[in-house]
Amino acid sequence: MTLWGGRFKENLDKVAWQLNSSLPFDQRMALQDICCSEVWADGLQRAGILTEGEHQEILRGLQEVRSEFQNKKFKFAGSDEDIHTAIERRLAEVTGPVAGKLHSGRSRNDQVATDFRLWIIQTLPELDSYLAGLQAVLIDRAETDMEILMPGYTHLQRAQPILLSHWWLSHFWPLQRDRERFAQMVGHLAALPLGSGALAGSTFQVDRKALSSSLGFATITKNSLDAVSDRDFVAEFLFNASLTGIHLSKLAEAIVLFTTSEFGFFELADAFSTGSSLMPQKKNPDVFELTRGKAGTLLGLLTGLMTTLKGLPSTYDKDLQEDKIPVFAAFDTLAAILPVISGALETIKTNPVKMSAAIDPSMMATDLADYLVMKGIAFREAHTIAGKAVQAAADEGIHLDKLSIKKYQNLSPVIEDDVYEVFNPKKSVERRNVSGGTAPEAVKIQLAKAKSVQAILHYQMVQTRCQ
Amino acid sequence: MTLWGGRFKENLDKVAWQLNSSLPFDQRMALQDICCSEVWADGLQRAGILTEGEHQEILRGLQEVRSEFQNKKFKFAGSDEDIHTAIERRLAEVTGPVAGKLHSGRSRNDQVATDFRLWIIQTLPELDSYLAGLQAVLIDRAETDMEILMPGYTHLQRAQPILLSHWWLSHFWPLQRDRERFAQMVGHLAALPLGSGALAGSTFQVDRKALSSSLGFATITKNSLDAVSDRDFVAEFLFNASLTGIHLSKLAEAIVLFTTSEFGFFELADAFSTGSSLMPQKKNPDVFELTRGKAGTLLGLLTGLMTTLKGLPSTYDKDLQEDKIPVFAAFDTLAAILPVISGALETIKTNPVKMSAAIDPSMMATDLADYLVMKGIAFREAHTIAGKAVQAAADEGIHLDKLSIKKYQNLSPVIEDDVYEVFNPKKSVERRNVSGGTAPEAVKIQLAKAKSVQAILHYQMVQTRCQ
Amino acid sequence: MTLWGGRFKENLDKVAWQLNSSLPFDQRMALQDICCSEVWADGLQRAGILTEGEHQEILRGLQEVRSEFQNKKFKFAGSDEDIHTAIERRLAEVTGPVAGKLHSGRSRNDQVATDFRLWIIQTLPELDSYLAGLQAVLIDRAETDMEILMPGYTHLQRAQPILLSHWWLSHFWPLQRDRERFAQMVGHLAALPLGSGALAGSTFQVDRKALSSSLGFATITKNSLDAVSDRDFVAEFLFNASLTGIHLSKLAEAIVLFTTSEFGFFELADAFSTGSSLMPQKKNPDVFELTRGKAGTLLGLLTGLMTTLKGLPSTYDKDLQEDKIPVFAAFDTLAAILPVISGALETIKTNPVKMSAAIDPSMMATDLADYLVMKGIAFREAHTIAGKAVQAAADEGIHLDKLSIKKYQNLSPVIEDDVYEVFNPKKSVERRNVSGGTAPEAVKIQLAKAKSVQAILHYQMVQTRCQ
Amino acid sequence: MTLWGGRFKENLDKVAWQLNSSLPFDQRMALQDICCSEVWADGLQRAGILTEGEHQEILRGLQEVRSEFQNKKFKFAGSDEDIHTAIERRLAEVTGPVAGKLHSGRSRNDQVATDFRLWIIQTLPELDSYLAGLQAVLIDRAETDMEILMPGYTHLQRAQPILLSHWWLSHFWPLQRDRERFAQMVGHLAALPLGSGALAGSTFQVDRKALSSSLGFATITKNSLDAVSDRDFVAEFLFNASLTGIHLSKLAEAIVLFTTSEFGFFELADAFSTGSSLMPQKKNPDVFELTRGKAGTLLGLLTGLMTTLKGLPSTYDKDLQEDKIPVFAAFDTLAAILPVISGALETIKTNPVKMSAAIDPSMMATDLADYLVMKGIAFREAHTIAGKAVQAAADEGIHLDKLSIKKYQNLSPVIEDDVYEVFNPKKSVERRNVSGGTAPEAVKIQLAKAKSVQAILHYQMVQTRCQ
């Protein structure tokens, strides 16, 4: 069934039909479409277009169609062009001709915009729970691994010793930003387009504010032309998903590195690693590599959608039909990755000995410079002296902490015997006790903060009349 | 001068130096870098690393360097590696060795992250003013053009008559979302990284909250590793800029269409159109075409940056140096486009006769269906009847409003003589009096809302100790 | 079945398994994988790893498995990790333990690279036939519409009159470049990776050149590390597909414009247009809008893949598993669009009257300037004079061809009565008789060239031992 | 000066002018524009539009303008809109009014398309020389490092031992593909648009083939509408540059890894590494990180341009002005990176001891399986046995080569004392003597091939009449 056949003499060509059909993907919004029809029926009744009897009949019919979807008994017809058509067709079978009154004053343009916003609104809590789940694992690890020291890197070169807990938490905060970004977009999503008609608004006096409340939306869209074409929320969703992908890719990249034989800081559980069809000894971090790879794919979804949006004139154009596949794909990707990453990090084994062994004394060169600063040397000079000490030790083929006091004093007379304390990594870490720093005390405060923000429920369940 | 030469035996190769140097672009953050150094000097003084005398000397020196920048008298040296180095080098020339104390406990990693956030925070109000400026023009046009009817389109096919004012306002709301998105990111920007050191935090007990207040930031970053590598705000800025670009491109696409001879709805002022080097009769909408083209370029900036971010391990990697050029380019692009578009729309001439002539009676076919609905026909059947009327009129080569009453009554006996009122476009528009619809009454309410939200100042000027 | 279970104590976690599994998409390469196994079995036999009996047994087994796929009787097992595993598992069921010898000296890394190249090589002719099909339609239209004049546009402003045939052919040549680009990549595709093992080459003395010939490849890859990780051909395929998408989008954009009521140059057949669920009079060019939209999606596939490739170290990483979905999606997209566009253009109706009416005399302003040039005026001055004529006509509210001879002679004394011939659009078109120009003579030559290049078969069918 | 002012009453608004002006970047094509004008003057003379005297005068004038550019004495005027305008303006100052004849029958549309193609054609040899330069370094390294063994990785896990030379060459071949891709596009570039006019071809009988030969082009474009709007070559250039960027990024990523303390395979020369402003011991691979980062930026340039191209109707639209900046930026980026990478790899120090130490006996597990295969065990079973051996060794905390013969024979009775030879990495490498494999013999053959293809000159210098 098409909703528009009246003036046409020929049917749509078969290949064109297939290209045109959105049913393979938009059926995912079946329940949202039914909700949307229920509130529209309410609106039509209040506007006097449906009698109370017709209204009830339609509601009963929609309830039956919903059950069919919920029980996976709904059967699509070959002639169903999209989910809206399919549901209206089935409704007519269930209720008879009264179903034909439901589409009064609305268009698929405002209908699909509403369905899609509702689908995302209802999906965000699930996505949030996956993100919060991974955060919980990171918090657990941070709590457990509080005693473990590891090298911190910049430019992938050993830089300064840090707490492993601090490192775990460095992956917590980006996820927190992701959760907040997704939460912030609810404000943008929850503006109801329904009632905008095809482009110009409805001729029936439907109270859009009332519809909006019924569906759990916060407000209504302000301009009907904009309402049917606005896909900012789609771009935002894909951008947020893509940025989440980048954060997961960063984490994954680090795990791939840290599970190499050369670093050896972590070992994956067998349940989260894979082998080689050729090389019997291999233990591969496939799930992290896939995470890294899928971050590229996510960015492609964003780019594709935004390229499509660019250049359309205002109001509805069919190009917009390309908006749903990337959103579903992005959600499915994150929903697939996040639990796996969570499981893998929950079960990963740390190797504190290897981590600790990787902290060589030159990593305390900044501490040496800071020591000199505390003795009154200007930092710039202190940095140069410490640099020379590094060079001197390298020339002798020894570590900084083995350089003789004489050599040190040649470099600067202010250096005294206590200089060797500088090279204790544990103390080095403790010294970085500024807020947000790696000192155990600071990390504990950070951890407490992380726990408190992680526990925040970002979403109230949407209360709609049709849940 | 490099800040890191101590341990190196050879100088950086010349070609490598050029590749490495960020001075050509990061000098744009000179004033922000000075601000940042001033508050850091305060912090070091409070932490006991600088005496009050040293502190004052450094502040005086920084003030002098600032004046040099403000008066465009600052001279870069060939050896300046980046803006931080250049300023510290010059400070040392101005104050002598005390300048060497300023870099105690900080790193260019936390410094550049702070400068960059501050630059964006301070630039957003300017960007907002350009957006608000274009909004003001759209509001003016909507106010002026309230009596003008035009065809509304979907799929670029004539759909239903609308008010030109309604169309102008359909471009207002996307810009409002853009302004709000930029404003929302201030919350993300205003977390201070300073004090995070290279990656692990500072060993000096600097009060980061105090620094944050001094610089006008709302809070401090929570994890030093994350703080030096987080570029979410860069991606957000570019995403927002890119989405703004898409909105401007949509508007531009419409103007390009509506200024064709075929549509002829608008005519550009000479001051905002260009000619052809070959064809003397041409009047080209170049500025709108460039707007459309630059929207592609903006999306490229976003994609490029996000590709770079994807796959870096946590903490600072030099790849991040690629973050500034796209932000400056995106801002400059919008700052170039927005005033031009504003000027062009302010001076554009409307052609109400052409617009009105383009409203053919078939555009009231929905009204005909709605008329039937009001007579008790189910919409689905009404739609079919209206479709048949369209077909019947087309077969006779006449317009819908010329079809005889007999023909109409053949299609449906409920049709009466009053059917012809349906084809009055002005009444059609008036009928769409739902909130957000195109009826004059609804558009006036919309306009009032637009005015009130446009006037909202999105930014408080950042109050810093160094303005 | 996994091919790598020997050293593992725990099975792969269920969610990780799902993330890891490539079977849902790589099964599309089943026949290629079987081909690849057949030639590998040949190679192992020649290298002495398989006896002739074992070799024959394996070939018989593979033939049986192939039949199962061809007859859609192949049953996947829940434990099949990917298509390679599935086929090897099934082969073992069919042949018994000898199947276990087939994977000697090869890895899924070189196997999948080979399968994938082969799949693309075998798919290109089909893609070419769709492109050539659309070209054939454009040639037909160009041939049929040779007498029709239309306005040519730049900046979407009327510029100069052209032949409709010339316009049709302007969409032919980009497709020709696309076909050539796809054909050129065969040279890049047809280098055989098989025999590269997991990364370092095989220990068995397999003659790779012989394998290459058997599979119809032109050459072998030169470095095993590169061979297993090179995905340049994937990026090239997606780039070519994306550029084809852009060409189709340009064509689609033009059709959308030219089927508006305002232009009215074309009318879509009912079989290739769709209606509105709300507005009974609408006839929408959905298939062209979808084409335009899908061009964005195609670009996203390219961007996604390239982002994934960027930053991987050399040799195989699992991220590469993300390479297949975009290639399949890009092919399916073009295979869906191209026949529909072809059908729609074959059946589109032209409206020569509207086209001709849209050629206003000012479009011959360049001809006026050229007329002056032929009278010895320097072009720059001639352009100015013609510009003034345009202005003078506009001031009088008349067309250029109605401006009195006196007015013309005021502008330039060289102008004579013959000036009015300049405004004949047919003659204007005929004057542009340079190669590649719009004059009928030039277009006929162009058309002949188009026919001859369109007919070139770009692909020899790959001759493999296993077709 | 604008070339189009005749019909306009107001000047272009100042902000619009700035937006519109392309002079800041298109002046880079000054010499190409002059060449193009010279051949056009020839064409006009042959077509009878210029007398021989006028022709010579124009050529002399152009030669003078060229000298001014070559000697950096050319002065732009504030009124120059673009490079074409600037040159024509200056030509008129030099030659007087005859200059006004030069633009007869051409348009900036065909002119800029020609200039731009010519610029790329003339720039490709320089780009090729940078790529060939890096290849030469890789060849040198491969030659020098022929004796050095290193671990080969897949999934960043140690996989099998390889020759360092083999690894160097694995980065040679992608660059070879890049060079070939750039060379292949010359065929696409060298089709001359000149003579296509603004869109419809020229009215003057200019012999385009002759122009094409004069400018060193191979052929002429076939359709004037396509000729002025075709930017496929721009997309191709950016795609090729972006793929080159990806190859360099892969190499850079590997160098960053291999210069970590943990891997320690390479040490950068001081001349190609940088230090830290805070941490005196740091030696950072900045130039490789920037290479990695800039690969993202290059992809952004491609995406941006393709987004802009998508959706334009045929023929020239001003959006196309966005095509030049990304091409110049992409070239400059590669021209900056390639020499630096070449220098850095030329001077990098290898650490054969560390590489060799990283080859642990488990990396010969495949060799153990292959050993079993040679003893007649089916590979699948051999793989399982080898996997169990790996597990057994791990359980004992020993390496594979320390597992007792008894243990081995428990796993499989076919194992004999000669099994221990399997664990010699040098022999392992030698065994992979298939074409393209890592055996020294195979690598030498590969190296010879690399040398011979590297030496191929990809470009004939373009012979134009105006060099």
C-alpha cells in the first residue's frame, strides 16, 4: 500500500520501489510510530475530527498492532512502503475504514521526525548504561590497583612515574564527558515536530503542547518548515557517538600497546583474546583492535550524514531518508563494543613487576630540576643542569641515581646528598599532590569524585501515555 | 631558543625545525599565553616558589611583552620554536634571569591546553555576535515581509502556500540552535588544565582552583593525564562550526535557487552579486555559492581533526599540534561568511508578484482533502478523491479551481459550491493556524518568540585578572 | 570451530565472540575462498606437502562445498568464526582428516587479502555494466534530443543557449572517467598476496607465480609484510565509488531542478516518481533525491575506511576486518541506484517548449560582444558595451533584441542592423562550433566519440581454474 | 579591476569583496596563467582575431609580466579580484589597449581549469622526487641492515622473526604504489579545457588540439559543460595525497613504537628529535608524530573537497573556488614531511642486540607446526600440538626450546631431537624463501626489484612553448 497513489497512472517501477523502500530499516521504529499515532488520535479527537467512538476504536486497533510487534507476529505485506504505511495498512485491516481518518492533518514528514526523535530519546538510557558500565569497571580497577606504579608517557616516551589508578581514571573522564554530551542532547531532541504537517502546519486545531506532554517531550518545535527538515539531532548523535568511539579507540590503542611482550604491563584473559590460525603461540587483542577500527567506521557515519545534509534547501527532501541507517549502526556498534571492553578490562591481569621495572631513574629528571628549584635555582637553569646530568649518566652508561655526588656537585654546588631521594619513584608520585595530580592522596579524592558522578542517572524514563 | 636543549648534542635539522615549528599559527594565542603566565606567576608566588619581588618583576615584564604584542611591536627571533618559547625568551630579555623561574612546575602541555581553551572562550562572543547579526536580519525580513505569500516546497516540488515571513524564520531557528550549542560548550571549555604539568601534575603546591578563578574558568580538570590530551572541545567547536556551515549552506542553496530567472523570487543587490568576465548579462550569487562551498571545507576540518585524534594513546602526543589550524580556519571562515550573508539578505529585493504567481491551485489539494474531512470523509478516502480531482483537472488541462462543480460532485456527492473557497491561497495559509504553522497569527507569535530568544546574551565577558 | 584454539584455556566470551565474528558479512566471499583454496591445494601438491591423492580428495571436497553454496544448501555452524573457518570445517566433514592439511603454510591473513581482491575483480564487470547502461541511456537521449535547445547555466543563472544533447553528454563523460578509473584499478588489484603467510612468507616452496596465473592474477605481491596489510585497493574502490556517487548526485540535482514547476524542462514518468501521503497533487523525484543522499553515504564509507587505515603499524591488525562492509555497501548502493536512474532517464519526458521559452535574449549578450569583436573592438571594451546594452534594455524593461538600433549605435557606432541576428538562439548555438562546443556539428562528433568509447569492454572475464 | 563591471550600478560590498577574492591563493598559478594566455593569444591569431602585430605585442607584454613574477617585482593592485584579473590588468598597463583583445572567446571558467591542471602537472615531478628520495633511503637501509633479525608482528604481538631489511622494504612498496597512482593521474590531468568558454565553447574558430600540443597536454576535453566543472583530478590528487599520508603515518607509527624504551629497536639522531620544556631526559619523535597527525589533516582536505563537489549541478558554480587551497595545502604538507622523514631515517640508529633479544622461541611455534607437517602430520593437528607445546612451556615458565624431548614426544611421537633446530631464528627466516618472503635470498631479489622500479622516472618534463 502506498499512501499517495490517487493521481498516478502507473505503478512505481520495481527497481525504483526497492531503492525507495525504507521498511528494511525503519521498522525498527514500529513502537514509536504507534505511540505517535496514539497521541495523534487523541489530538484529532480533541480537535473534533474523530468522535470519541472512532478514537477508542483506533486506540484499540493500535494496541492490537502493538501486540503483534511485541510478540513478533506482525506480518509485513509486499506493498508496505515504510513502517508508517505498514502500520496504517494493518490498522485498517483490524479496525476497518475508521483507520482512514488517522492520517488527517499529519504527514509522514512530521511523523517520521517525531518517531525518530522518540526512538533516540528512548535509546539513550541504554547507551548510557553501557557507558556507565565501563566507567564502573574503570573505577573498580582504579580502586584495586591503587598501590601500583607505572611509567607515564608523553610522545610514547617514558616521562614520569604515575599511579596505575591515575591512568585508569584518565579513561574515566572522557566517558563522563560523553555521557554528559549525550544527556545534553535530550534538550535538543525533546521538541515535538508532530503537527507540522508536510511543511506548513496542520489545518486542524490540534493542541501541539498537549501532544508534546503526552509523548514526554519538553516542548514543541517553533517553525513547521524547520521542524520537518531539522536533523541537527542526528548529526549530534553521530558526533557524540564518534567522539565516544575516539575515546574507546584511545583506550584500545593503549591496551594493545600494554599487552605487547615489550611493554607487558597487562595480560588479557583468554576469554577476551583470540589466537592465530597459523601461529600457535599468538594471543591477540582482537577486541581492542576492532574497537580501534570501528572508531574509524563511526567517523565515517558522521561524515556521510553531514555531507548529505549539506546543500539541501529547507523543508523535507527525500535525501533525509539516509538519516536512520547511520544512527542505528552507530548505536549497534557502541552497544557491541562497550560490554566487550568492559568484560575485557574487568578480567585483564596487571603485571606490577613489569610496570615498576619500566620506571627508570631518568624519569625523575624533572624531580631533579624541581629539587634544584627548591634550592633556589631558576627553573630554566635547573632544567639545563638536570639535562646535563642525564647526558653525563648516559655517557657513563649508568642511571641518574648512580651518578656520583661529585659529578652532581660539579654540575651545581647546591646539590647535596639528599639528591638521591629524588630518584625514588614512589616519592616522586607522592610529590605530585596538586588537584588532579598523580599523588595517592590526590587520586583518592579524584576517585571519590568519579564515583559520585558515575552514579548520576542521566535520564528520567520518558513517561508517555503509550508505554 | 628551545626550552629543552640541555641533553642534546646536535641541533634540530633545519627541515625538521620548520616542520616542528608552530609559531606561524600559535602566535595568535600570544595574549592568552601571557594571561596564563600571569596567573601561573601568582600561583608560584603563593606556593612560595617566587618571592613577592620576583613575582612583581615577572608581572611587570609580562605587561611589557603584552604591550609589544598589542602595539604590534613584538619581534620574533629565528630561534623561537613556538609562542610559549618566544614569550619566555622575550621576558628574559626584559627582566633578566628571574624569567627563568616562571616555567617551574608547568609544561607546555598544560600551558597550550589552557591558552587554547581561553582563546576559544574569548572568541565565542564574537562568533555569537555574527550569528545574532544574521538572526536580526532574518527577523527584520520576517517583520517586513509579513504580507507576502509564496509557494512552500517539499522535494523541491510546490507543496502548499506559506508566508514568506515563515520561510525567513525557518532559517532563524537553526542559527538559534547553533548559538545555543556554542554557548553550551563553554561549560566544557571552562575547566582549567593548568597545573597538570607535562602529564602527572605539578610538584609545587599551586592552588589550581585559585588559578581557575583568576582566569575566569568555572572549574579545574580532574585528571592530569586527561587534561593535557583532552581535545574534545576542539572537536566540539569544529562540529558546531560545521553544523553552522550546513545551515548557512541550506540557506545559500535556497537563495541561489530563488534568484534564478526561473524562480525569480529574489533579486540580489549589485553590492552583493558579481558578474561574468565573459557574459555581460550575468548577475551571479557568488557569495552564496562560496558559502555553500565553504560548508564542505568546514566539514573537512572536522573530519581531519577527528581522524588525527582517533588512535592516539592517552596523554600528550605531538600530533595534537594539528589542532589549532582548523579551529582558526573555521572561525575565520564563519567570521568572513556571516557578515556577508547578513548584508546580502538585508539588501535583497523580493518579488511578491512572482511568488504569488507561483502558487497554483493544485497546491490547495490538501485543503480540498481537508475540506472533505470536515464533511465527514475519512482522510484516506479524501486524499484519493483529491488526487482524482488533480488528475481530472490535468486531463482537461485546467487548474483545480476551474473544474466544474458537476465534476466535483461526480467525485464525491458531499462537495458543494463552497468548495471553490478552498483554492484561495490566503485562506489556505490562514487555516494552518496551529502553533508553529504558517498562519499569520501563528507566525506573529513565532516572531515574538524569535525576537526574545535572539536578544539573549549568551556570554558573560570572561573576567580575568589580565584583561 | 576456531582455527587457533590449541593454547587457550577458556573459550572466548560470548559478547566478544559476536563482536569478533565476521561471518555475517564475509560469507559473501565464499566462492572466492573456495577458489583460493583450490589453487592453494595445487600449490601444496606441487610443493610436495600433499600427495596427488590427498590433493584430489581435497579438490573433490571443495567442489562439494561449492555446490552447497551455489545451491544455497550450505549450513553454517554456530561455532564458525568466519567464512574461512566455516569452509574448512565443512571440508573436514566432507573429506575427513585430510582437510586438516590444507591450511599448511598459509594464514587467514594472506587468504582473506586474496579472497577480497578476487571478489572485487569479479565484481567490477557487473558494476561496469551498470555504468555503461546509464551511459547508453544518455547516448540515446542525446541522439533523440538533438534538435532541442535549452538554456545553459553557470552559477545557476542563465548563461548561454545550448543543445539538450550537449547537456546529456556532459553527464556521459564523468561516467566514462569513472569506468576508466575502476578499470585502472584492476592493475592494482591483480597482484596475488597468497603465499605471504601470516606476515613473513611461507616455509613451503610454493610457486606463487603459478598460483597467480591459476587465479587469473597478473602478478604477485612483492613483500609479504606489505601484502597482508595493504588495503590501498579498498580505499581506491571506495574513492572511485564515491566519485561516481558525486557524478550521479550532480545529475540527480539537475533533474530535481529541471522537474520543478519553475523550470519544467522535464517530467518524470509515473513509474519513477512518487507521491505524498498528505498532498494529493505531488509528484516527487524521490529516486533522484535518494541518489543525491546516498552520495553522502558513499563518501562516509570512504572516510571511515581511510580513518581506520591511518595509524596502523605495518602488517596485519584486526582493525582491517572493517574493510569489507563498506565495499559491499558501496557496491550495493551503486548497483541499486544505477538501474533506477537509467530507467528514470529513459522514460523522462522533455518539454522543449518550456526549454526554448527559457532562453531569453540577454543570454546572447556574449554573442553581442563577440559580434563587436568581429567588428574590430577589443573584447574588453566589447564586453563593457554589451553590459551597457543589457543595462539599457533592463532600464526600459525590454529584452536586448528589442533595443532600438539608435540606442545600439549610441553605445557603439560600429553596430549595424545585422546586430539583431545575434539574438537568434539557434544561430548562437551554431556559432560555438569549436571541438567540444555546443554547435550541432561539434555535438555530433562528440556523440560519435561517446558511442565508440562507451562500447569498449573494460574487463576480460577473469579466467581461473575454478570458475 | 573586475572583468565584469559593465552592467552593475553599485560596487561589490567590501566584505563581500574579501570573501570573493581568490588572489591570496590563486596567485600561486601566475606563471601557469601566463602560459595559458600565451597559447590563447596564438590561437586567437590563428583564428584571425588578433593580427600578427597584436599577437606579438601581447606576447611581449606577457613576457614582461612573467619577468616581474619571476623577479618578485609584480605588484598587485587593491582592485585585483584574482590572478587572471591581475595579469590582464598589468598586461594592459604594459601594452595598452591591445590587452583588451586577449580575453576574446575565453572565460575565467576554462582559463582557471587549465591553469590548475597545468600547475598540478608541473608540480607532480617535484612531489615524485620527494617520494623517490624517501624510497632511496629505505633501499639504503635495506641494503645496510641485511644481517639484522628482528621480530615481525601481527596484532602488535610477536609473530615470526623477519629481516629488518624486509621490514624496511615493506614501507617501500606502498610509496611505489603512491608514485604510480600520481603518475597515472597525469593521463587524466592532461586534457585541455581551454576553448570551452564559460560553458558552451568558443565562437571563435580556435584550434584546441593545437593549443593542447603547445601547452604539453595530451588531448582536449570532450564536452565544454563538463570541461569547466570537472574537478575529478582535484579529488584524485587529494585522494592520492591522503593515501600517501596514510602510508607515512603507518611508517611513523612504527618508528614511534620502535623508538620507545620498551621496544628500543631504533634511536633517533638528535638532529631529528626534540626535547621537553619540563622533562630534561626526554627525546621525542616529534617529526613522526606530526607526520601521523598531518595524515589526519590530509584526509580532511579530501573529505572537504568531495563534500563541496557533491550536489553541484553541472557546469561552473563558484563553490569550485574552494578547490585550490586544499591542493596547495596537501602538496605543501607532503613537501614538508617527506624530506624530514627521509633525513630522520637516514640517520636513525638501529639496535640489533635489542631486536635480536626480542625474538623469543615461541615465535618459532609455526616452524614447529611446519616441522610436524614435514613429518606428515596434517597442519591442523600440527597447529594444535604446537599450541599445546606453547602452553606446556608457559606452564613450566620456560621457553619452547627448553621443553624436554620427553615432553615433546608426549605431545607427538614423530618429534625427534632435530626439533631443537626449529628454534633458531636465523634458520626460521631462511626457511621463508618463497617469493616476497623474508628469507635473505628472497629479500635480495626483492631489493633488486625495488631498486629498478625506484629508478624509473615517472614524468617527462612537460614541454610547453612558454617554459
